[in-house]
Amino acid sequence: MTIPQKCRRKFGQGDFKKLETLLSQLDPDVGYGDWFIALLAIFHESGGSEDGFMLANRWSSGGYKYKGESDVRRMWRSFKPDHPNPVTIHSLARLVRMQ
């Protein structure tokens, strides 16, 4: 999938570090709904980039529920970059606080 230019977010090193920090505090074996929210937040914040996917996959692979890269890739490809109400890093931070 090619992300339209108007939907791409600038994904800087600082943003990546923020996501990594939050993900390091979140068990990848959370329930499916929370795992889905985490992936949506990574997708939105990374603009659907390959770097974002790699982060999502690496985090997911730390759990015993991990089914493989293809499972995460299938989910990643289903996300829409121009969603009117995207899940953001704030939702990810809320998940971390609620654990």
C-alpha cells in the first residue's frame, strides 16, 4: 500500500523514541483490542511507514501470543492512513497508564 503524500506524517527520531518508551511499558500479550489499539497508534504516529511496522512487529514478537510477522503485516495493511478519527500516541499512553 502506498500512503498518499497528504496523509504522511513526519516521523522523527524523537517520535520513535516516545513510541518505544511507551511500548516498553506495555505487555505485548495484552488483550486483542488493546493490541489492536497499540498497532493503530503506531501506524498513525509513523504515518504507516516501514519503520513503524518494524517497531510494531518487534514489540508484538515479545509476547507468547505472537503468530509471526505475516500476522502483524496483514493487520498493518488493513489500516487506513486517512481515518477521520485516528488512534494516536495519547491512546497508547492511556493503555500504559491503565495497566
